[in-house]
Amino acid sequence: MFTGIVEELGTVIARNGADLRIRAREVLAGAGLGDSIAVNGCCLTVVEIGDGWWRAEVSEETDRRTNLGELREGDPVNLERPVRLQDRLGGHLVQGHVDAVGEVVEPAPDLRVRMPAHLLRYVVEKGSVTVDGVSLTVVQVLDDGFTVAVIPHTAAVTTLGRKGPGARVNLEVDVIAKYTERLLAAQLDAARATAVAGEVTASDEVTEKEGR
């Protein structure tokens, strides 16, 4: 679990097939093999650590659902270690499980992002959304996406200040909204089933009385 508060701007050293090697310092403090690090909001597993670098193996599923497959040598990436239970939650609850890839329409500071239509129902004004691993607050919900206000500090210490129109960004919507929807849908289905069962019972009673 992450918070969407980027700790370090790393650099891609190499991308060879599934192997992704990243230059970093801060996020390697205390990191070990098997630990997780979020790269542009995508949770990856550390499989090798060197002096000032680490390596992850990116699956085909991850390449398909994120923009990590587009990374090349020298590209900057947003990095964050998992949150510890005693840490302050400066952003919001972020799983590091990318929902979709969006597209920058207007750059920061008034960042506008286009997103897939099926995810729009999880985006609300003043709600939280993660863009390339950065926790942001939605300013306006649009028919095809949303806008956020990126402060100068965030633009400077993350990749968002370098993303121009057409750039593809990893998106993760608020996990609480998704679970809430799932729970409410289950309750609604149960209520409908109960109502149908009640109608059938009532109909059977009427038929029985008429038969008498």
C-alpha cells in the first residue's frame, strides 16, 4: 500500500525485455529483495539491488495495463516505497494497481487528463486520483476525464511537470470507491432477490385461495 507522495525521481538505466533497471538512492534505504517499490504508480517487486540501482521484472500484464512498456533509457520515473503503519498518510490509500492508462490533454499546472469512460464513475470533485503514482485532488470532473491543480513543488519533484499533451499516464482511482460500489451492488442484488421471492410467495397464496 502506498500514499501517492513521491519520494524520489529515479532514472531508467535500461529496459531489456522484462527487465527494468532503475537508478535510485532514497527508496533503496532499507529495501531488500522481494520488497515493493511503486514506479509511476505501479507496484513492482525488487529482484536485484546494486550500488545506487535496483531491478524489477515487468510482466506482460503490467506492460499491457500501464505505460511502463514505453520507458526508455534516461526516462525519469516517480518512485515511492510502501507506507509503514506508523507513517503519516499524506496522500490517500494507493494500491499501486494501475486501473488504466490516460492521456494528458493540458499540461501542469492546470493538468487535464483524458481517461476511459468506465472509470469516470469513480472520479468526484475534490476526490482523490493517482496520476503516474502522484496523489492528486480532482478539481473538475469532465465528460471524458478530469482536471487537477499541480503545485510548482509537485511539478518539480515528479514527472508531471514534464508531461506534455499526448503523454500517457498511469491512472489509479480511489480503491474505497470501488469497494463501496461492489458492496452496494451486492446488497442491491440481495434486496431484489428478496423482493422477487416475496412476490412469488404472494402470488402462490392468491392462487391457493382462488383454488378453494
